[in-house]
Amino acid sequence: MRELPDELISQIAAGEVVERPASVVRELIDNALDAGARQITLRLLAGGVRLISVEDDGSGIPREELGSALKRHATSKIGNLAELESVHTMGFRGEALAAIHSIADVSLLSREAGSEDGHAWMLHGRTGELSPAARTHGTTIEVRELFYTTPARRKFLKTDATELAHCLEAVRRHALARPDVGFAVWHEGKLVEQWRACHQDDAQAALTQRLGDVLGQDFIEQSLALDWRSQGIRAWGRAGLPDAARARADRQFAYVNGRFVRDKVIAHAARSAYEDLLHGQRQPAYALFIEIDPTRVDVNVHPTKIEVRFRDGREVHQAVRHAIENALAAPRSTAADKPAGQAGHDLTTGNPPAESRTGVAESPAATPALAMPRVQLGLGIQHPPPAAGKNWNAPWSRPEPVGHKVEDLSLLWQPGHALDSTPAPQGGQAGDAAADRPPTAWKPAQESATPASSADAAQPPDAGHWPLGRAIAQLHGIYLLAENAQGLVLVDMHAAHERIVYERLKQQFDASDGAGLQSQPLLIPATFAATPAEIASAETGAEALHRLGLEISPFSPRTLAVRAVPAALAQGDIIELARGVLAELAQYDASTVVQRARNELLATMACHGAVRASRRLTLEEMNALLRQMESTERSDQCNHGRPTWRQLALRELDALFLRGR
């Protein structure tokens, strides 16, 4: 047994901290930000292999501390355990510079702000000598010939272009978190990236500007501002629209107290918020910032500080999920139609309204119901409004009855219907296939006792008044065509109705006073060998399991028995279902697990209950569907994440026919 020499210890630490030039860039920019820099300039040669130079205008390093800057675990940021447990700086371990110095040639030039010296001081890493030099206040650190002491590791580096791309990504991550700081990147003497400091007083406006500069204006146009505060946690930033999802997770940026992190809790929470809004394996784009008391998060769990551990991961999970869900809930179809100050999101600029720049999503309940003519649906009889004006479009209001009716569209938006297995009465033609029937989860309800006023009923339909416009035709029994103030709207009939039914089912489930899903007892319990974690989850999550229609109890000290399952899943793989639910209960909040399982079942029910393709609708039924889309949360995507409608602007139609050329 022998002690390792300090140089070898530092090189071992370098293997943990320094993977490639981008690792050095990250550590040096962390130090610059901790020093209060407002402008950071990065200069690179050969992708950072030959030279990495980081120059800042921060507070600088006092002359008497320069000699310790390259020593192992030398730092001015923490001094005791209490400070370690409440770290609020980007760096704190005090090993980065020493590790870099052990595998490269490092020099450090610094001048302390307010120093009485008329010059800066240069520290030569190889010799340890200090010499005067010219510089304004701040620090410049140069790292030359990376891995020159460990040539074997240098062979693992990629091409200069690849290493440069990783360095740019490291700077980009810092730039997104600090809009108040300017960044410039030079490579081989050429300016390759520059992001100027944003000077807006409003944090959300500054972030929006920086996101547009770094990620492109398309990200702003295709994202929503969000801001959620709960139990001492703030989750804010921007969440990409489902339509802008990507094949790769390359636009997912998560920060905890300004530090870029890769965290499974945050990633899972964000993904669960998009769960029934994304198609297939598409990945959402977001820039999410978590602000939390530093004592409630441990950042000292990984040498590169890219991983964290929360004291209560479930509350963070809930905050992130609710923040994104609320931002995505409001239908985008109503945004452009609302008066100034009421729109939840500007479709042309991607910016939130003036009074909601914090990004707090407007409550859907606060949105007034859109008026529509009082007509009777589903019986093949259409009555014009009692006081129709001379401008009333009689052909539109009284089409010839064609095809089947969507009988319960009129019932669909009436509140107060309880979940019930009794089929709704079918008023259409006999012999409809079961798959073609409308949802049967509601009993018919009486019309509201309060009649619509004559003034309201007399209002003629106006394509400019309704965001999704006025229905004009049905195409091949699949798509609805409508005209609005912007041009032509195309609607996938089945996808839109499926989302409407799905959201209504979720509301009714939530209003069932916690009764949960109907369960079916098993004649012979299904037993399986369980881990201690699974047994603990079954005991502590008994209430959540009951809401899911599951009954799981100990059969022996190492065995669990499934005694009841959701009635809709009785024919599935019971043991795999139980294990999957227990695994999620162990890692995530019980309410999240219940919601996910509930959503999967209700989505299946909604898909079978929605109006089918090739179903011919009357114009009143088409317009009823459009109005309900405008007032239904998440109506821009169906349950499977496919879009439900598309807008073709007049200028696009003009371009098709070369008008104006």
C-alpha cells in the first residue's frame, strides 16, 4: 500500500472532469460567471486542442491568491460543510483548474477590480512565477496543448470541427441561462458566434430575446411562455408546441438555479406533460428553468456538476409537469382571435400577451364560451334563429339533411354529465355499426332552463368572429373545410372529435369524487416474486393502486398477489402491469402514475367513441364541432399527438394561383 503522487492524483481527477476541450470551456466559463462577468470571450485553436482562452471582465483574482489558483481543492467559494450544502455558485469544488493544469499548459492573467496596482499579474503554470502584465480588471485563462502530458487520451479526441461544435454547445448552454451576459466565440481568428447581453428589465422578455438569438426565431414562434410557482419552487421558461417536436432530444435545456443539468425527474416530468400531445417517439423542445432553495438540492453528486439530487423529487416533478401542462392547455385556435391583452399566445410572434409576460397560463375556465346559433342537432330538423336579420345566410343555416347525425354533439358540451355505462339514445338511422356510433358514456340531459336571448340568437354567423371560422364543406368524409378571417381552415374530423371526447371523459373522471377506475376481481390471484422496493411501493401506494382499479397485497414476505385489475385491462398481462405501476410509484408522485394510467384507458375509450371517417355531417354539426374545438383544452392535437387542424392563409392560396404577380 502506498500513497499516489499529487501529479497522478490530479491526472486521475482530470479524467473525471476533463473529457474533451468542451469540458474545459464549461469549467472556465463557470468561474467567469461566478466572478460577476458581463462579457465573456472564448478563443480557440484547433477546436480547443491547441488553445482555449477565456477572457472575462469580472472581479478578478487578488495577487496574493493567484499562487493558490492552480492547487488542488483551492477555492474561495466555500469554507465549511454548511456552505457546501447550500451552494449558489456555478463552481465550488476547487479541483477544475488543478486538473486542467495537470494535463495542459496553463497560464493565468488577472487584475482585481479596484486594485491599487497599476497593472495585472501573470501566473505561469509551469514555473509558478508571477510577472506584471497589462490588462483591465478581469481574468484571462489560457489552456494550451490539451492532454500533452497524457497523449493516449488525446488520441480519443475527434476532428477539430467536432470538438469545436461541442465547445459551441457548452457556451450555448451558458448563454441561455444568462441573458444578461454577452458571449463571443472566436476560432482560428474568426468570430463564429456572438450573443450580445440583453438589457431588458423583465426576465421573461430577456430570456425570449436570448432564446431567439441562440436557438433561432423559429423556436420563439413555436413555443409558449410558462411560469409556475408552488411550495417554494418556480418553474419558468418556454415550452415548444407539440407541432414543433423533433426526432431527437437536441432542444431540451433544463437548468436548476442557473446550472445546466441532465436530470431524470425533470425529463420525465416534461415528457409526461406532453404525453398525449406528441405523435410517436417525437421529442419536445423546451428551455426550462427551476429555481429552488439551494439547501433542497444537492449539486455535489458528480464531478462535472451536470447531475443533481433533489431532497423531494416529487414536488419538483409536479411543478415542472403542471407548468408545461398549463401552458399547453389553451387551444391555439383562439389566440389570434382574442382582443389585445386576452390572447394566450401570439401565433405570429410566439410572444405572450403584455399582461402575462410572466408566462402564467390563462385559466381555460376564464375564457367565455363562444356564442353559436341556437339550432337543434341530430333530428334532421334545422330551425333558423327567431329573429334572423336580413344578412342571415339562409343556405348555411338550413342545409339539406344528409347522411348520419352526430346525435350527442349538442350534449357533449353540457356540464354535469356523470360517467355511466348506459348508452346514449341513438336518433340516427338504424343499423349503424357500433364503431360508427357517437360516444355512449353519457346519459341524455335536459336543455338548460335559461333560454338564449333573442339578441344572441339573432346574431348571424361571422367567419371573422370565430377563430376556426364557419364550416363550408366536408371533403371525402374525412376533413372539414371552414373559412375564417385568415383564409381556409382544414380540420381532421375524427381527430378533433376524439380530443373533445377525451377531455370530457377526463373531466368526468376527475369529478367522480375519487371513485377511480372500475376494477374486476380475479378468481385466482396472480402472484409474482417481488423485490423489497416493490413490496414497499404496494404498501405505501395502496390508495393510488385502488384508484387505478388495482388491488396488490403481500402474499408472503417475498411475494405479491394481484387480486383485482382494471376491468378494461382484465385480458392483459397482469403481472407486467402490476410491476410497471409499482416501478412508477416508487420513482414518481402517486398522482402522476394514476393520471397516466387513467389517460391511457380514457384515450382508448375516446378513440372508439369519436365520430368515424366517412361520416357525413350537416353544416350545423360541422360548426358545432368547430365551436367545441375552440373551447376544449389541447384541441390542437388528438390523443395520439397528430394535429387536428391546419390554417391556409389567403396569401398562401394567392401564391398557389400566382395572384398578384
